[in-house]
Amino acid sequence: MPIRAQVITVTGQEVRTGDVIAVGGNDHTVRNIRRLQNRRVALEFEDGNRYVLGEDRPIEVRRSYRRT
């Protein structure tokens, strides 16, 4: 089955590992997600960079899925 990708808007609490997020024009793949105080999440990317955003903050991600 082919793998497809779709760009969707999710909130910080809906980000998943494997999602790809463009930060500063560069794509970063989410490796780990940690919940922080004050309703924030810390996203750790495959390249070692990190990004912190609010749980309710909308963000565009590219999410891959298998087409059935």
C-alpha cells in the first residue's frame, strides 16, 4: 500500500511523532513530545532541534499515512 502525506492543521496537543513541521522554512520531523507546565508542549526533532508551543496553538503539519 502506498504511503501518502497530507498537510493538516492541528493544535499543539494533537501533534504526533513522525509529523513534519516547517520551522524557519526548514522541515523538521518530530521524534519526541513532552508535556510542560502552563499548557505547553516541547517538540524534539530528529535533527536535535526543539520547539515549544502552546497546547491550543494551531500549527500546520505534514502527516503521512498508509492508504487502504
